[in-house]
Amino acid sequence: MEFKISSRAKKVTFTLMIVGLIAMVWGMFTEQSYIHTKMSEDGTQLTMSYPTHNNGENTDEEWEQFKADLTAAALSSHIEIIEPGAHGHGAAGHGEEEHVSHDDHGNDEGHEHGHGDDHGGHHGHRPEPTWTIGAHVIHTKEGMKAWHHHEDQIMPTLKAWVDDHKVGMPDHQHNRFWSNLLINGFFFFGISLGALFYLALHYATESGWGAVILRIFEGVMLVLPFGAVVLIVVFLAGTLDWNHIYMWMDDSKMVLGESFDKLLYQKSGYLNEPFFWIRTLVYIGVFLVFAFFFRKWSKREDEEGGLKLHFLQYRRGALFLVFFAVFSSMLAWDWIMSIDAHWFSTLFGWYVFSGIWISAMIMIMMTMLYLKSRGYMPQINQSHIHDVGKWIFAISFLWSYLWFSQFMLIWYSNIGEEVVYFQQRILDYKFLFFGTFAINFVLPMVLLMSRDAKRTWSILVVISSIIFVGHWMDVYLMVMPGTIMNNYQIGALEIGMFLLFLGIFIFLLLRNLTKAPLIKKNHPMLDESVHHDF
């Protein structure tokens, strides 16, 4: 039976794209600069600075407007801001507004472990505007009533306003936008790559049970160019200095006096732009070539039959696995781990691979259930659905094992340049960090362990959807702490871009399914697959 995209499916996917686009644009144009805040130990002063490496286009007028906005917001809450040197309220005198470097004034509160210095401090080369203030309750009846017994919360309140972007400056370089573009580009590229991997694995092992669903794998695999284009745009923007995701792309930081970075200089033989682009184009080129030929041979098999094309795909599937074994780890180092270029983990490539694989299996499961619900592919039975459910269950445990192994070994060894990666995520992203682990480990273990759960569509849809979002959050945690440090939020930009990419991905997947019969009619193991039952 030939598949056709229903009008309802088109409406849903285009609605996702439109809603996502509107939310993304809204979030992009309301982005604010990441202003670092640090409160004194006695809680009487607050120092604010904005990093020039992220916001080099912010003007003095915008900085002054920020100060005026914060002052006005404070007055509306019965708080009076005192600049250093003002008399009468104990604000420590550091003189008038001063200019210090990022390395001098320190980082956001909670960054004593130094990652912010290592990452943020190496991007900028000119002094950062800073403003140190004190504050007190306005001595009026309304002011004293509003802050009765809460005077010690004045400075934390001001800090929270800035940290939560209730008061801020526009971010001209849209660093949060570029970070989200990398997250979604890599996540959805990974889904297609995971489908390509499993297709090759299926050919190389001559598995019979899944012959009826191979066209679904191909449909997911063929969305690979979409993710590849997005990633290339992000990398090109970094090369052109439009974003500052990769600290090592700024060559000047390794040769400019105090900004000299010995560790990055030692890694520069590998982490340099020409070699990075060569590797990136090789990865993407090899994956696209294999995807193209697997699809070509698959469609020829429908016409010619026989075993010649089957054994050709068997050999090429085994060859692809050799390339994939190397490239899947290397691209994880290049595209994700090099964001935190001072940090490394020997397990990182495997960890990223497991997330890619399970995300692909979830997309395949959801596509299977959708097609079955629309009356397509009657050859798919409960045993096929159960098998894919077992893969989701098993890979979730593989991911959890690698997550814990990487975390436990690094945390226990307590080596400064290694443990800093997890320190930052625990200090600044605690809820997301441990929540992601709970979603991707505890949820499948509790709710997908039984045989019945793996055969119940409603359970599979709900659990798979939650795990899918959980692995998007996993990629978010790999990228955001190294690009915007603790100035993260999941708002209109994040949700909108995810919905936009999801809508595009699903539409392209459904369109790919219309371009060939849903069942490979001349596959030599088709009969075995149709009668698969246990």
C-alpha cells in the first residue's frame, strides 16, 4: 500500500512549525545580555558586569539604560539603590563606576570552581563594564510595610531580577539563539544518524524480524541532510565570528599576552578551524553517501529481487559500522565536547552515541504506531512493536550506565580539570541534571519493564514522548553550560525552536515515506518477518 500524507497530518506539522516559528522569533527578539552578578559575603553589595565576548555590540547608552531600569524597578518596590561612595548607608567605597576584567572580578555566584573564568574569560579582550551597588528600604510607611522583617532579602531580590532577565539589555549577538540552534540541529541530526546506524546494523547482522519496518528506518534516515545543513550553519557562524560557542575558534586568545591559554595551545594541532572543517565535512559526507546508496539499493531490490543486492547491503552495512564506530565518537568530541575545550572524557563518545540511538528508536516506534493507526502496514504485529519497545528499554539502560560511569569515575577521582564539568551542572543546573537522569532511567525501568507495557500503545506513546524530550534536555545540558554558563532558561526561544524543528522533521519523514512502498516486497527475509511472533 502506498502511503499518502493526510490533510490532518499536514495541518498538525504545519501548525507545529508556525507556532514554533512565532515563539522562536519572539524569544529571539526578547533575548537579553547575560549580566554576571556577584553578591558580597555580608550581603550588602552587588557587583554586576556584562561580558564583552557575548555582547560586544552593547553600547554605553544601553548599559546606562540598564542601570536606569534597575533603579526604577527598585523604586517601584520601595528599594533605593546606592552607588559606591554615596554617604550614609554603609556602601563600601570602591570609587565611582570602575572597569575590570572578567578574570579580576570573578564570576557569577557559585562559580568558584573556575569554569566561568576558563570559558568566559578567554573570549573577551577588553574590559567589561561593572557596577557595584548597595541598597536599602525607603524609609516610608509603604516601604517599611512591604519589607517588614525581610530587609536581608533586598540584595538577593535585585540579583534575582537580573539573573531572571526581568531587567537587562538586548543581546545583539544572540548567543542563546545560536546555542539552541546547535542543540536542535545536533539532536535531530542524531535521530537520522541513529536510524542509519541501525539500518546498517540490521543488514550486517542479517536480522530477519525487522524486514517489514526497514522503510521506516529509511524514512527517518533520509532527513539527515536537514540536520547537517543546520549544523554547518552553526559552525560557519562560529568561523565567521557570528557566535562564540567554541572558545578555541578565537585564535587570538592563544597569543595575546595575558589571554594566552596554554592548554588550548597544546590542543591546537587538533582543535583548529581548517582541520575541524575537514573532519566535519568527512563525517557528514560519509554518512550522506551511505544513506544515499542504501536507499538506492533498497529501491532497486523492489524491482530486481534476488540475493545479489541483499549481500551487497550486507557487506556495505558492515563497512559502514567501521566508519561509524570511529566517526560517532569523533563528532561528539568535535561538535559537543570541544565547547568545554578544557575538559575531556574518554566515555563521552559512547555516551552521546547511546542518546542518539535511543532517540532514533523512539522516533521509529512513534512512526510505526502512527502508520498502524492509519491502517497502513498490516504486516506489523504486536511482536514487532514489542521488539522495538525492548530496544528502547535496553538502550535507556545503556545510556544510564554510561551516564553514571562517566559521572561516578570523574567525581570520585576529583581531578580539578575533569570534575569542573559536573560541578557546573550540579551547581547551576541541578534540577535539569538529575531530572534528566530520572526521566531517562527511572521512568523506563518502572513503566516499561513488563511485557504488557511494551505492547500497550498508550503506555508506549506517553513514555516514549517523555523520554524523547528527556534526551533533548540531555543535549541541552551538554551545550548550554559551556556557552551561556548559568544564564540559562527554557522559554519561548527554546520551546519554539524545538517545536519548529520537530514539525519540519516529521513532515520530511512523512514525505520520505511517500516516495517508496512501505514494505520491501523482495527482501529475502520478508516472510520470516511477516510471521514473526513470540
